[in-house]
Amino acid sequence: MSDRKLDVLRPTAGAAGAPMLQGTLDLMVLKTLETMGPQHGYGIARRIEQISEQALSLNQGTIYPALLRLCQRGWIRAEWGTSENGRRARFYSLTRTGKAQIGQETENWERVAATMARFLVRSE
Amino acid sequence: MSWLRMAISRCLAMFRGRTLERDLDEELRSHLEMAVEENRQRGMSEGEARRAALRSFGGVTQVRETVRVGQGLPFLENLRRDFGYALRQMRKSPGFAAVTVLTLALGIGANTAIFLLTYSVLLKGLPVPHPGQLVLYRFAKGDTTLGLSYNLYEALRERQTATSDVFAWASDATKVVENGHAELVPMAIATGSIFRTLELHPYLGHGFDEQAGERGQPLRPEALISYNFWRTHFHGDAGVLGHTLRIDNTDVPIIGVLPRGFDGISPEEHIGILLPLSFERVLHPSGAMIDNPGAVWLQVMGRLKPGVTLAQARAALSASDRQITDAADPQHMFLGTGLFGDFKLAVEPGRNGASTLRTEYGKPLLALEALCGLMMLLCAVNTALLILSRVSGRLHEFAVRSALGAARSRLIAQVLMETALLAIAGLLFGVALGWALARALVTMLTPIGHPALIDVRAGAGVVFFAIGLSIAAALLAGLWPAFRASRTAPGLDLKQAHAQRQAGSLGRWIIPTQVALGVLLIHAALLLTATFTDYAKNTAGFSNGVTFVRLRLENDNWNDQTQARKTLEIAEDLENTPGIRSAALMNMLPMHNFLSTSNYFSRDPQGNVHQNRQVWLQEVTPGYFPAVGTAVLQGRAFARSDIAGDAVCVISQSAAAYFFPGEDAVGRTITAGQSDGDPKHQSPCRVIGIAQDARLESLLQPAPMAVYALIEQEHTSFPNSILAVRASSYGLAAEAVRREAAKLLPAAPPPTLETFDQLVDENLSQQRLLSSVSGGFALLALALVAAGLYGVLSRAVTERRREIGIRMALGAQRDRIVAVLARGAAVRVAIGVVAGAALALMTAHLLQSLLYGVSVGSFGVALATLGILLGVLMLAFVIPASRAASIDPMEAIREE
């Protein structure tokens, strides 16, 4: 568990705009797949952009290393399929361990966010 | 666990590298297409839509590279590239590759062979569960160990506390088995407790009952057969149970098949049939050893109770030793007196059973292992030298690559890959070679006409050993050159001259290392060979040309006297056969590690008992001395007329010196029996001759003091029918013996014949193994050391061609050039010789116990070692030196 906490605090390289924490993107991807079901890379990227309302200026490309990482951890799996407009695309979906992981990651993130919030309140 | 998954997926990537890359490209393309399409639908023009898509994606190449690294692809790519490059390098110089592979293969092969032997003889445990818990009970005095008598076994079984149970086993019985036809089948007899003690679960059927085979139990003849015997004689038929075997006119039903792989309690044993111990009474109806409290013939093993160590078992045994021997021999008739006076019960590790090979070959094999290790080191060093010379030839290339930005680790990886390929090839050839060598060695150790002594079968252990060895060799041989290659200073090495100077110093450590190892190996080989020849040239009081024969004259209708008479007839008939010079009977085969002793004493002229001791008693017929070739030095040998007269004997030189010190023994009397015993049990005999000392026990044992008596004066029956025949040729002797035996008893199995040479061979198989294997190593070492020096010098000459040319142009004489070269070589060789001599001195004590007739410190052997080594090195020096001397200065300088 402890290594994951550290993970969250390590800034990710390659994201332009607002600095992003690693683990943030992973959780976003997992959450997206949970609500939308199997989805291709472009779909996931667009969804994250929409939800964050452009607050994060995320380079769409950065989700691919994240997707590979999640695949290698066994949390998601990839399959070739056909997109809604008939294009061949790779679809990602949650695995059973991935689904279980979401709860944990969410909890993790909430704890960090809460700590951060407390910290910010006190120092004001 | 996620790191493990990561590692696994990266490994899998190795096999799907190309697919992964194609997939990634397609995925990214499809992503961009989707973005472009969406942008177009929002009303952008084609070009605008594409630009916007690329912008929001970020750097495509960067993402692509990040994912590829994540998948572990560049690493694999490098590996693949190094592999291809290494293959091309090997193809480019097949000579170099062949020599390197051969060097490694020889080293690995020799090591695998010796390790296979060591493994089979010393390391492999019995094929039963938890062999490490097994112990072996012996009756021992110092290094001499004997088996146990049945009485001892019984007393031990009742009183010992350290082992859960013990069983007794004897396997020297080999008898005719009638299963359709007569055949000699190796077999063993054992008590029923063997099955529980060894945790043996028969492959088919069931084992003996717990108490079966014990002396007090009624004998129920039952047999288990070994898995191999079942396959060869019953074609693996499951209906074998209930079949009967006919053994010594007794029907024995088969009740089970022993577990596969278990065919004896030592690696050299391959029994076909297992019978209850008390079956021995059927095998030897007159004089069964099971009923003889003085016969120490049983192998007794036990399994330590859980948690009990060998040391605890030893302590427990020495505490109850007295009680056990008292229980086994209450009157002290046999144990604790006479021959067995100093023998005590002992317990030894029984992991690999009751192996005589282990005691016999343990030390020699360990010595060979050590020599092998040195050999391997030498091979690795030579390989390092070969690769180093290749690398130094390519320093320019490495410098260029390094200047172009190649990382140091990449250069190391590439040289290591080349070494790894060579090592793999060396491993494959080496293992094949080792296999063949091990088989050849086993054949060498196995007495002629016997089944293979041990089963050379590789377990996982041997395979791991060979692989480990190759990896070690490859690292040893490859790391140094790889390191050298990576240390290129581009600025300097790009200038040819510097590169050459660097390369010239490569042999600085290699030559001394090689010479030192060579000194060690050659020295050891010379010592071991000297030992062998010293044993072999000493015919030990016998002379070549004699054939020993064991007759099997067993006929149920003959009584002992008839058999004795028939045996004597054969000997007489043989003596009268043309071409046969003499033939004689004896009670004991010489040089077979048997023991035949009797107590004798002499009286001084005043009639007082003078000397009194156990001596070797050899009972013979009159033709013995001419037949075996033992010279009679004083007095005379036996004559036929002696048989009818008073008791006479011939004694050996050392016995004469002992019983009659400083006096003439001929004509004096010595008496068999105890000097303080009943005169009725004493039998005096007159000494008629003094014979030279003969090594009756074994070539490896000193000649015992011996008394030769006439068999016909002593006995009316003699069950051991052993003949010595001296004929003009072996073929003639064999032919005559077979004819006589067949005439007398046509149905008997043919007699066993053994020539003196075979006997010597068998006696010296250990020394022969040591001397021939170490001799092989020494020759190989010489070749490697010479090749090493030759290689280093001839490269030096090539590289310093220009320098030599300039020196000559400036007026240096040719002999001066050669002297410079010689000085460099001599210093390195001298360092090696000194180091080798120091190492040889330090390891001397390890070798001494294997030597005979020569000492480790022998000046002659040391001188011979140096002579041989320097002689060969001189040859290796002459060729490059003469090339250096014949350099044409003008040509050399004009080059470049």
C-alpha cells in the first residue's frame, strides 16, 4: 500500500498545462471505464477532457503509457474491436482485479485530497 | 505482485515484439483518425482538422517511444542486434570460433565426465525416500571396516536406540537360476525389516513380512525381482506374481517387483532377485554364514529416528557397544579377541548405501575433481586470451563506436553476447564429450567381463553443474575482454599505434597464470603416473604368464573327498598336458583382497618359544612355486614326494627373518597353533625353503609374512577349487582348463579365468584411473599453455613489426631482437613457474596420500615437470621468434 501512496505524489512527466500527479490519470481512466464500459483510447481521452472541463490541459497521448501500465498491472485488458463509426480500434475494459482496485484507489485519493484540504485550510 | 506481472508481460513481449509494435502504430493511427473525423464534423477543413488533432495529442513520437520502453522493446532489440552481430562475427572467423569452442568444450567435457563419476559414486543418494536419514553399521578398526555377523546384527537390532529399525543385507551370492535355462543372476538376501527401514514400496505385489528372513523364524522361500529383471525376463508382465523361480533346487514364488531404480544398496550393485536372509542356508547347506558367529558378512543399515543426528547415534552406540558385543558373543570366542581384537561397532552416514566404490574411489575422485577445476580454469583463461586478442584486434572499431556515442554498457553487452554464444556451443559439445568420457572411464574401472560397475545417468544435478560451469567459464572468459573493450579512450585508440601498444600488454597476467596452472597439473600427473608405474613394474613376488582359474565343481552326488580327488586329478592332468609348464591348486586367490591367516610360533635352540604371531597361510599343491612364479631363494621348493612324509613348509623371506632372526631358517621347525594352547592342537612343520616375499593380499598392500603348507598334508577336502596354470600361452591354458572341466562335469558352468595382467589391472584400476586422467589433463594443459604463449608472442611480433623494423634499420642485430622477445617471455614464464611451485607446495599434502613409491617433494619429478614444460614452451617460442628475426626492415617501415 505504501508504495501506492508515494506513487500518487510523484508528478508525471509529459503532461502539459496544469501539473498532474501520477495515479490521478490512472484513476481517471479506471473510473471512465467503470462508468462507460469498454472504450477505446480516443474515447477515454475525450471523456477525461470533458469531465475535467478543460481544467487540465491533458495531452491525449499521455493516456497511452497509462493504459499500458494498467494493462501490465492486470487491472484492465485490451481487445481489438470496431468503433461506433466502423473504424478498427483497441477497446479497453476493466478486469475483475481492476474493478476491485477502483475502490482502493478512490479511498487512497480521497485521503490525499482530504489531507491536502486540511493542510490548506490551516495554513490560510 | 504487480512487479511480477510487469516482468512477465515484458518477457512475453520478447516473443511478440513485432506484433506489439504494429498494434501500437495502428492504435495511435486510429486515435488520430477519430480525432480528425470529429474535428471535421465540427466544421474544420481537412488540414485544420488534422493539425488540431495532432496538437491535442501531443508528441506522437514521444508517446510512441514511452510506450515502447514500457513494453521493454528496446532492450530486446539490442539483444537481437547483439545476437545477430555475434553470429556474423563467428561466421567471419570460423577458425577462431572453432578453437574457442573446442577449448571450452574440452574443459567442460572433462569436468562433466569427472562430475558424472563423482555424482554417481559419491553424491547420488539411494533411490529411497529421505536417504539422508540412513546410516550404515560397520565393524571397524581405523580405516578397515568389515560387515557384521548375524549375532551382532541381532544384538544391535534389540539394543540400539538411535535408529527406528535396522535390516541386514548380503549380496555376494550369485547362483544358477533356472527359468527355462540356467543363468547366473546377481542377487541379494535381506531381512524383512528392509522394506520398513528403507520405506520401499514394491512396484508390484508386496514385500517380505517384517520378521521374514530372521534366523529364529521358519524360512518361507519368497522372492522379489528387480524392475529391470522383470522387464528383461518377464517383459513387464503384471502376471509375474505367483510365478516360481528355481534357485538351487528350491522353488521360490515371486511375490513382488522392487521399485523402479532400486536394485541394490550401493551404486555399483545391480541385483535381479531379492530373497529372505535365511535363504542363505539353502544356498550354502554346509556351513551357512548365518549360523557362524565368526562370519562378519552382513551390511547392516538403519534409519535415524526423527531429530536424531549422526553424532548422537555415535554416542549412543559407543555407550552400548560393550553390551551389544557381549550379547552377540557371550564367551568372547570371536569378538574382542584374535583377528577382531581391536574392532568396534561403528556407525557411518548411509546416504548412498554400503558402497565399496565410495571408500575405494572417494579420495581419487576428489583429487580428480580438484585437477579438473584447475583444468577448467586454464581453459577459461585460454578462452579469455583468445577473446581478448579478438577484442584488441577490434579496438579501433570499439573506439569508433564509443566516439559515435555507444554507451559503455552496450559495448560490454556485445562482447558478452559473443562469449555467451561461444560458451553455449562449448556447453553442448562439452556435455556430449563428457558423457562419452564418463562412459569410457567406467569401462576402464569395470573388471573385464563384468557388467558396468555404475550406472552413469545424469540427474538434474549434473545438467545444472554443466550449465553453471559454462556460465562461470563464459563470465570468466568474457568479462575481462568485455571490460577492456569498453575502456577504449576514443581519442587515443583511434590512433592505431596506441591501440597496438595497449594490446601488447594483454598477456602480462595471462601467461603467468597459465604457466602456474600448467606446473600444477603436470606435476600432479607425473607424480600419479610414477605411482602407477611403481606399482605395476613391481610384480610383487609373482611372475607374468600365470592364469588363475576358479572351477565350479559342484555335484550333489559327490562328497567332499570325491570333489577333492577330482580337483587334484584336474591339476595332475593339466601338468601332463603338452605346453603347460606347471599347474597347482591353492586355498586362496592371491591379490584379491582376501585374508588367510593362521597363528605360528618358533622356538629358539633352547626350546623356549621365541616368536609368535599371525601370518598369512597359503595352502598349495607341490607345483605352486613354478606355477605362480614366486622364487625360492634358499633351500628348495615342494616336491611330490613330500606329501607322504613329515609335515614340511616353505616360509617367506620376511617370515624367516622374523621367526629366526640372524639364523638359517632352513631345517628349523615352526608350529601352527597357540604356543600356550593344548599341544594336541599344535602342528609343527619343518622349513624346507625360503621364498621371496609376495604381495598375496593385494598389489597395494605390503607383502605379508607367509607360510606355505601342502594342502594335501593338511586337509582331505578343499571346497575352494582355485588353480594356477602356467602355460606357453594363455589360449593354450584356457583351452586345456575348459576341456578338463567339461570332461569332469559337463553340466557345470564354465570356469572363470583371470590372467596375471588382468589381476594387476584390477588391483591398480584406481591408480590407472588417476594416472591416465591426470596424464590427459597434463597433455591438454601443455597444449593450452603452449598455444597461449605462442598466441601472445606471435601477436606481439605482428604488432611490433614496425618497431622491430626501425630497430633493425638503426643497426640492431637479429639475435638482439630475439633476446628482447625472449626476455619478456622468460620473465612471465618465471613468475608462473614460481607461483605454480608455491601452489604445488601448498597443496602437496592433499596429494601425498594417493602416492606410493614417490614423494610429493621428489626432486626428480619437479625437474621433469620443469623440463617438459620449458621444452614445450621453447617450441612455442621458436616460431614467433624466428619470424621476428626474419622481418625485413625496409618492408616493415614502408608499411602504412
